[in-house]
Amino acid sequence: MTGKYGKWANSIVRSCLVGVRGVENFDQTMKFKRTTDEETYQAKDVFRIVYGALKEKGYNPINQIVGYLLSGDPAYITSHRNARVLIRKLERDELLEELVGSYLSMLDKQV
């Protein structure tokens, strides 16, 4: 950093990061590694949990999920059973892909 607060700001950042695991050398670019123990979520599992949570709270799950998918507003999804956080872990296009794929697969089986 340069400028009036460069060295001061740098020392503040360093003092805040002292003791943080993996932060030893401040002169090199750090690389972020995703931990392997992080849970991965499948769209169909997310839909099952969110659907159940909405139903338990007395909402119409289809209307609420459609509202979320169209608007991207997480307020359509209840926070009950952590459904709002869970549904936001996946992109809306992934969720739509799962819905369309499942529906078309079901239609294909009927023919």
C-alpha cells in the first residue's frame, strides 16, 4: 500500500491476521483452498428440505419457490430449518435445471 495511510494500514492488517492459520508470509500472494469436508448440496435435496420447511410453516411451497426462482429474493423462503440459507447455496439456474430435468424425465417415462 502506498499513500498517507499505507504503512499504518498494512500494520493494522498484519496485527489482525496474527495467529490466523495459514497466514505466515505477508509478502506473497495467498491462495485460497476450498476445504474438502465442506458439504455439497444436490438441488433435489435442497428442494426436499425447503419444500418441507415451507409446508411445516403453512406456506404454499410451490408459490413460494416460484417467487424465489423468478425474483431471486430469499424472503420468499422461510428461515425455518435453515431453508433460506440452504437454497441460496445453489444458483437459481441450477435449481431450475433440476426442476425442468425432473419434469421432462417424468414426462418421458409416461410416453
